Amino acid sequence: MNHENPLPQPQTKYPESDGEPMVGESAAVNWIIRLYSGLTFQFRNDANVSVIATLFWYPDSADRAFRLAPDVMVVFGRQERLRTAYRQWEESGISPQVVFEILRDSKNMRKCGERLNVFERYGVEECYFLDPHHFFIHGWRRSERRLISIPDINAWTSPRLGIQFNASEDKIQVIGANGMPFRLLSEELGEHGAGVQETNCIRATVPAMAAKLRELGVDPDAVLEESRRRL
């Protein structure tokens, strides 16, 4: 009796890129840097918090075509490590609890409702859309099974992150749990009288963020130089 060897099963592939730019224009890049570096530093001593920037999030192993790509997401209960994508079934089934999106233009803004519905369905607890062009921050928080709008973002403190927000007529700010605004290194160094502690806080995150930008095909030196010109 002949026993045929079973044919090897093809391994399911989950794309790590769709070939399209995942960051976009400089205002979005700068805000991703602020959020990623600020949150990474804030949770630097917590091994069970992972801060992730510009990676695909696959929530369902049965549907490899469906993916999300928040600009920044924070996952509690998962360790910081090198990832090419966030495949939820490989992460003990834990979905990101907090997500940030940076709005690039009006077309991007029209997609907010669609994205919000998806974040709601897959268990996101807090969702923030930052508009650096119109100086507006939109926020939603989970209430049972729904994400509901935060009426006054300036009076809000994130339950998960401990951060606060400031949206005025000419700027937006995200303020860390230590009371310091998240800033770029060039902004920190360009402000007269910046304290040593504050400067070191920003410097400590530079190598990780520079590596992240290079992975995305973005030159960190070019980003820094453009930020200096804006000062």
C-alpha cells in the first residue's frame, strides 16, 4: 500500500506594507514623533506596555485582507519588542487600548467615522484624532460597547495614559503624565532656558524614533532640519 506524503500547506502571509506611504506630510510626521517618543519615554520603566507607531494591526487571523493602521497605538499587557506588524492572535488576543490618528487633510477627516466604527468593534478603549492644520483634537472613550465623544478635550485626562490635551486657536498640545508637553528634540533645544532634565527626556527617545523613521523610508535628519526651520 502506497502512502503519499501530504502536500505542504502554504503559509498564510500578512502584508507588512501596501506600498503606499504610511506617514505622509511633515506635520503628520512631527506629531507621530511627538506621540511615539513622549509615550515611549513615559512608559520606559513598564515592561508590560508597548507603544507602536505606523504598523499594520491585524485583529482577525481568519481575514488577512483586513487590517488597520493607526499612526500610534498603545497596548497594555504586551511587552515592547521588535514587530513588523501587530497580529492580535500572536499577542494573547489583546487589542490596542489606545489609538491616535493624525489627520492629513479633509479627505482624511471624512474617514473618521468609518475608522471609529472599526475601532469600536475591535475593543479600542480610547481614540484620539489630532488635526494639526485646524488645531483641533477629537476624542472618544469607551462606555460599555460603544465609543462615545469626549465633550471637552481640554478638561480630559486619559484614564489609560494619564495624559492631557490642550487645543487652542493656534496650537494643539499633548501633555504627559509628568506635566510636560510632548515635544520634538529641536523644539526642546530651541527653547531658551530648557532644563537639563527635560532635554534628556527627549534625547533618550531619539535613537528608537530615528530607527523607526528609517524603517518607513523617512530621513530623520531631514525631519529635524525642517523642524528647526519652523522655530
